[in-house]
Amino acid sequence: MPVTASRAVLRQSQFLTRRTAVRHASSTSETASKAGETASSAASKASEGLSRAASTAGPALNNAAAALRKVGGRTGKVISFVDSMIPPTVYYSKVGIEVARLVFRGQNMSPPNMATFQSYFQPLINATRNPAALKNVSPSNILSCIRNASKKEIALAGVATAEVIGFFTVGEMIGRMNIVGYRGEPEHHH
């Protein structure tokens, strides 16, 4: 056996003996109380460190914000706009979280487990790992899937398509800042 391998085996065996000793010692009440004391002291030290960091960072952040507010021109306008939008954004995000929490509780909803996520995303992951499998997709396969779909599935697909088209249209209107057409140069008649 090479020297490096024997050293690795020796280190691993020493780690295992130490680990079993720790595991057996943790069952006593004395060790449990010591662990509780250690955890509480670590938590208090962490909270002290956090409060110190917050008290140190507070004036620095305030000074930086004050310096940014003094900037003029277009940049100053953008900074003041962003600064004015922070409080309502925080408020409405908290309101949204609370509404979502109430809806989740009222509908007895719960997030899906990991197996459900994996079952839904497994075809996508397989397609990225093996792009050659996408060559097998043909229009006849797609048409057969559509023909074999139930009325409920077709209705859900129609509703989802209508939602996507609606959100796209509203986004276009917001982007153009106009309901019909794009703003452009006036037409020149020749």
C-alpha cells in the first residue's frame, strides 16, 4: 500500500474513532446542558456582533445615501426617483406577502414537495442533457398529442394562451405609453 493511501486510511480511522466518542457522549444530560449553554452563548455573541455591525454600518449607509442625494442632473433625478420608490415598494411587498399568506391558509395550500418538482422538470433536464432527443419531435407527434388531449386540457391550454396574449398586449401598451400604435415621426406626404 502506498504511503499516501496508508496515511489517508489512518486519518480516516482516527476521525471515525473520535466521531463515535462524540456520538456516545452526547446522550448524557450533562453534555446536553453544556451544548445548550454553548449554543446560547454563541447566539448571544452572534447577536452582539450583528448589533455592532448594524450600528457601524448605519452611519456609513446614511452618509452614502446623503452623498447620493446631492448628485445633480439626470443621475440625481434617477437616484431621487428610486429613493422615493423604496418605501412604497417595501410596503406593498409586505402587503403582498401577507395576502399570499392569508390565501395559502384559507385554501389549505402547501408548496409541492421535491418529488413533484423533479417529476415536472425531469423532461426539461433530460432534454438539456441529451439535445439529440429533441430531433425526434415532429409535427405528427405534436398533432397526435393534441388529438389525444381531453376537452379539459384543451380548455386549460386556451385559457393559458389567452392570458399570455393579454399580458403581452398590456405590456406593449405600457411600453408604448399608448393604446394604439407607436409614437414616431409625423408622416411626410410627397
